[in-house]
Amino acid sequence: MIKVAIIGYGNLGRGVERALKQNKDMELVGIFTRRSPELVQTEGGQAYKMEELTSKKNAIDVCILCGGSATDLPAQTPEWTHSFNTIDSFDTHAKIPEHFAKVDKVAKENKTTSIISTGWDPGLFSLNRLYAQSILPVGQTNTFWGKGVSQGHSDALRRIAGVADAVQYTIPNNDVIEKLKAGEQLDLTTRDKHFRECFVVLDEGADGEKIREIIVSMPNYFAEYDTEVHFISQAELDQEHKEMPHGGTVLHTGTTHENTKQVIEYNLQLESNPEFTASVLVAYARACVRLAREKQFGAFTVLDIAPKYLSDRTDEELRKELL
Amino acid sequence: MIKVAIIGYGNLGRGVERALKQNKDMELVGIFTRRSPELVQTEGGQAYKMEELTSKKNAIDVCILCGGSATDLPAQTPEWTHSFNTIDSFDTHAKIPEHFAKVDKVAKENKTTSIISTGWDPGLFSLNRLYAQSILPVGQTNTFWGKGVSQGHSDALRRIAGVADAVQYTIPNNDVIEKLKAGEQLDLTTRDKHFRECFVVLDEGADGEKIREIIVSMPNYFAEYDTEVHFISQAELDQEHKEMPHGGTVLHTGTTHENTKQVIEYNLQLESNPEFTASVLVAYARACVRLAREKQFGAFTVLDIAPKYLSDRTDEELRKELL
């Protein structure tokens, strides 16, 4: 059995707790939170104070870090990787190299294993970009997201002073997708491919126009897109915007000899983004523990992990059942 | 530069020669054929007699074996793996474990590296089945092929005594695909999902009814499907059935907590099946040489290979550009 700790208990942490129940080779050791454990309503798992984590070191094979990318993970992943094998879903694309370097150093010094930036993008979509571009080097890859709620972007909104609550929708430009599938060669900017729509609840007395400006100019998150911001009440947000569907497509259109067209498409339709992301984290938690048992220490990403490590089946079973 | 030999020169071998031109880190050493080299019309590559391969051992990093699965590869892959790193596209699903064991033994004894059963199915579709099932263990995977020409099945037809030429189309049952995407739970047999349609040119004097019986009862290829056989002239075959489009879909419908539906779909639309398969072989040839340089000897499949090995970019570039 692989013994798992959940660090942080929002939508993603809850998703991990649920996903662990679907994987027979894994068991939950505990949920570690900065809140008062008595106040955390879990799905049955025992909640502990974050400070108790270190004392349980010998009972834990891997920690799944379920905090946000804006401020939690940049600090937490290096910190906990001192003592534990870790998995995170750090998704600030531009800062991944820096995050990787930091975690890799800690992991190698302390003989632990960490897989960072796991989930579906970065994660499964990254894998599909890599496979497609390696197989069809003459071609163009485009990634489209949504329509759906981005947890990372919603989280970034909620961390702005004066914002009480917020939800962000990513909306793909379907006209562009159809043109690409039909074989048109397009030179696309980030702005052409998606729109971003934000529903924001302000704290009492907060300056809406100032916050709108902070949002639309936030680098890596909103500055590169056409972003619409709506201020609404908490009641409206709770009623209309609390489901978390998402999805998206990695579309690679390549050519082989003399413009022979070859299309590779990877598509996700998710009724719950956090539950799906959690399921990816849990599969890579299995891979992480296996790498650690083989003494492969350091930081890894999904690009470094042989697919078989994700499965609880033996190599023989996989060859027989899946090839 | 990675120095590549092509072994066997049919549609697949020609596709490999074309694909090598799209990969700047690879160069063709030569094409090795059982035919008279003077009679082989290549795309510019030098053709040699098969017997000359051994003498060029030091000039070759990897041999891409482009023969058929019915009789060529079961003999050739173990044979050439004695002296070379090898890649094949062995696609008789039921016999992969046996083929793997044989090649693995030779490779380990001779300190070579072989990646078997590469292509899109087995190959990319196998990968997608593995990723999807590992991430959403509560779910159902279905693979659909076509409509398109299956090289393996056409090859099997052509090897029957009395058959002069033949083409086989795999046709998916689209009704079933639509039902699955709409969320229906179906218990499907192999026969429900596809039809097989064969266009066969007989040798003069061959017994059509006997050959039809051999085809429809051929295990692993046709016996498990509803198979239609049409006997036509060589002229009609050449005119109507010499394009080689293909494609298909791996569809995994899973659920996370309380029946929350999550759909993973991987889809290929290929104008040339052999050229696409060849492109997959070439990417894995790169991986093969890298594994060999790391002294990872033995047989491997796509399930064992970390995605980064397929790319000519560095780990740092991949993290920066693809995650």
C-alpha cells in the first residue's frame, strides 16, 4: 500500500481524498491543514494541524500538495521536499523552470523525489504537445482551454486585496479551432485563441476600478488576453458560478511527405476540473513513490516519467492488456 | 547525428526515409533490402543488399525494421538485435508478450536496445489507454479504428497462397461511438465495434471460396469480426484502393466522485497511415539510441519510455517550452 498525506484541503484536496478511494493500492494517512482540524469537513479522512506533519514522517510515502500556485506552492513544495516525496500542480507556466530548479536542489540534497506541475495543463496537455511535436516535427500545435473555470486564475483573483470571492472562465475561440481543423494555416497570438471572463465579489468598500486594473494587467494570468471583469454579489456567485466544469484540446496539425496532412487531437471534457486534476495527481503520486523506491531522487515533471509508472499493473500485464 | 539504417523497403520503409528528412538530428546510412538494390527506387537513399548490413555495423546507431508482422518481424527483430539497436512495429497484439521475451533475451545478452511494437496501435493508442486508465481507474476504454486501410491486415491477406494483391478497410461502428460519448454504458464485443472489408485480387486459377474461408477464419486478424470479402481485378484495386488513409479514436469515459463524468479522447486523422507510422518509428528510434547510450539494454515498449526521450530538445527546453 502507498501511504498518502494530503497537504491543504480546498477543492483539490477534497478531490484527492475522493480519488484515493478509487485506487486500491493507496491509502490516506491524513489531511494536513493550516486551519483548525476540527473545522475541516472531510470525506472521512482524519484532519491534522500542518505542524503535525513532520512527526508522521515514517508513516507517509508521499505528500500531495494541494495549495495554490500563486503563493502556497512556491514555498511549500521546496519546504516539504526536505523530508518527504512530494507532488504538486504548480501551474504558473512562466515560473516552472525556477520552481523546478529550487525543488530539484532540495530533493537531491535530501534524497527525496518530487514531481512538479502535474495535472492536465501543465501535465497531460504538456505530454501531448511533446509526443505530437516529436512525431510530426513539421507542424503546428495549438492548445485551447474551456469553456471552463480555471482554478489557478480564480485563485489569483481571490488573492487580490479587496476581492472577497471570484470565478474565472476561460473561453476558446471556436472559429479559430474550426479553421485549423479544416487545414488553414493561421499565425495566432495568445489573444486570438481565448477570452477570459471574471466574476468578482468585492469586499465592502473595495475600489472596483482599481481592482479591475490590477486584474487586466496581471502578468502571466490576464495581461495577455482580452479579459472581461463583472462585479457581482456573493449570493449570485454562489448560485450561478460554483460548478467547476472544464476541458480543452491540444490540436497538432502536421505534414509528412509533400503536404500529406496528419492530425493529432487530444481532448478532455471534464464535469469537475478539481476532481480530474486530483486524479492525475494521485496517478503521479504512485509514480513518485516508485521512483523514490528505485532511488531516483530529484525533481521530475510528467515529461520525465515513463508511462508504466502511473499504473498499479505489472509490466507483463500492461504489455498483455494495453499494447 | 543519429545514424539510421532502414531494413526492408515497402510503404513503411519509404515513409521512414521521408520522415528522416524532417528530423535534423538524424541521417540515413542506407536502405537494406532482400531485393536487388539496383531495382529499388528510393527517395534518394542508397540501397544495399541485406547481407551487407553486418559489415556496416560501426556506421549504424539504430536499425528501423520495416517488414511485416506476419512473418518478417518475428524472425528479423531477434536476429538483428544481436548486433544492432532496433525498432519495430510488430502489431499482432496477441503475440506481443512472446515477441518481447525473445527480443529482450537477445538484447540483454548482446548489450543492445530494442523498442518493439511502435507505431500508433500498438503504440500511441496503447499509451493513451494506459494514461487514461491510470488516471480514471473507474471507467471504460474503447478503441475505434478507421475508416481506413490496415497495413497489417492487408499484409496478412497478401501472404495467403493464391492471393495476388489485397487491401483491407477497418470501419468503425459510428452509432456505438455516439452512444458512448453521450454517456451510455454499453457492454461491447469486438464484433459490435467494427466491420472489416477486404478487396482481394486472386492469382490465376486460385479457389476464391477456399480463400474466403481462410480469410474469415484467420485468428487475431479476421475471425473475431464481421468480415466481407470482395474479389476484384488488379486494375480496379490499383485505381480505387491504393490510397492509405487511416485514423481512429481512444475513448475513455470515467467517473470520479458520485458519477461525475470525465471524458478523455485521443483522435488521429491520417492522410497516410504508413507515413505516420514511420514518423512514430523515427521518434522512437531517437529514444532507442538515447537509451543505448545510457546503457539501458534490453527490449522496451512505448509504455516504458519517458516522453522526453522522443524529443531532440534538452530537458530545460522542454520544461520551458512545453509544460
